[in-house]
Amino acid sequence: MNDKYNHYKITLEHKHSPKDEMLHEPVQVEFNNHDNIFSIIEKLQERSLFNDKNQEIEFAIGLKMFSEVMLRNKENPLFEEFLPAFKDFMKKLKST
């Protein structure tokens, strides 16, 4: 872990399957992020973009995890077309 970044650990539990499939064992992931994700969650909840506090948390965590991986791998051809649109999206999100 890099001491210049915030360190996080998330546990994902599969609680229900609508198709009665076998539930998966929980997985844990530890990761770094340059942003304080808790502050971002608070800001999104203050703005109430989705009128659902749970969705605002989901959005913040998903967005920050995805964007950090993308930034670390911005030379990957997978992100070639998406990165410019993502930059525009982030500008729009920050301006709202």
C-alpha cells in the first residue's frame, strides 16, 4: 500500500439470489485511492443526486474504484475511447 493514498477495505457479501443460485462466499479487496471516498459520499448525499442515500453510496464507491483503476491503466487500449468521455463526465459531475 502506498502511504500517499487513502487505504480502504471492502467486503462484498452475496445475500440473496433471485434465481435460487448458490450464494458466493464473501470477497474482500483492499485498495488505495487518492480521494477520501467518505468525503465524496457525504458530498453526494448533500446534493441528493439520486434521492436515495444507498444509491449515492453505491455510485461513489463504484465510480472511485473504477476511475482509480482506469487512471492507473490509462495506456490500456480498453480505455482509449472511454477516457475522454469520462473526463467530460467528471467535469459535469463536479459542476453539479
